[in-house]
Amino acid sequence: MVQDTLKRKTKAMIESKHMLRALTIASFLESTLVPIPLEAVLVPLMQAKRDKLWLLALMATVGCIIGALCGYAVGYFLFDAIGQDLIQWFGSEKQFETVQQKMDSQGFWFVLSLGIVPVPFQIAMLAAGATKYSIWLFLLATVIARSLRYFGLALLVKIVGNQAEHFIKKYKTKAIVGITIVVAGLWWALS
């Protein structure tokens, strides 16, 4: 049911003259409020608009970065007032404590790894802000991670074309494991 709705809305967005603005807003919402991976909309959009492939990846990245900065700001400035409600909305107290510990000990690499793999990024944004983690390192990790993610999808669509959705479904788990191993290896080597 949700997938049918997403496909219908994606088709409408593809045909809209406001496609780039809509994608940027969708990316912003995905990174802040809606924990549904943007790939469900982005890959079909990229397949339909291959002439704008790299621009679509850029706008998805920009929307996500703006959302990440908003999430960071909420954690930084409002965590004491509304933090408990936000933790309940996006996870549990125990999950958030684990994330806070990771931010304290592994900040940059933790944000980078959560930004690449398809898991909700909201808790990392809130934790980075709540722990007063360096905004510049947070921004750098976010830009790198989301650029790898969205431009990687664009490259995949460029290479395999209309088979991209099938390819992602078939190899998603292997790709996540592979990316996690690479990020963990870099993390270990540079720590």
C-alpha cells in the first residue's frame, strides 16, 4: 500500500515542473521527519530523468544536508526542552544513550557510517547537536556520506539503467555489509 502510494507520487513528481524543488524537499523531510529511505523515490526518478541524473543526486544531497543541519540545531539548542519526546519519536532511550556514547568516542566516523547506510539518520543528528559535537566535522561527515550515497545511486543508474531498482533489491544486504566493512576498515586504520 505505502509502496503504491510512493510510486504514484513519484510518477507525479517526475512529470512536474517543480521536480527538483520537490526532490529537495522530499530529501529534507526524509532526513528530518520521515524515516523512509529516499531511494524509493529517487531511483525511479533518476531512471526516468537520466538527463538530469547528477543534478538529481545533487538536489537530494542538498536537501539532506539542510535537514541534517536542522536536526543538529534541534539537538544543540532544544534538546533539554524536547529531547525526550524526540528520542521516543525516533527510537528508545537506550538507543539514544548508545548513540551519545558513540558520538563521544567516534564522532566523525559514526556520523559518516550512519550517513551512508540506509538507517534513520535522525538520532545521529540529534546526538551530534546534543553532545555539542563540532558542527564542521558533523557537516563534513554528512556531506561525504550523503554524497557517496546519492551520487553512488546516480552512478548505479548510469551503469545499469532501468535495472537499478532490481539490482538494489538483489544486492542491498551485500552492499550494506561491504560498505560497513570498508567504513569500519577506514575507521580502524585512521584511528
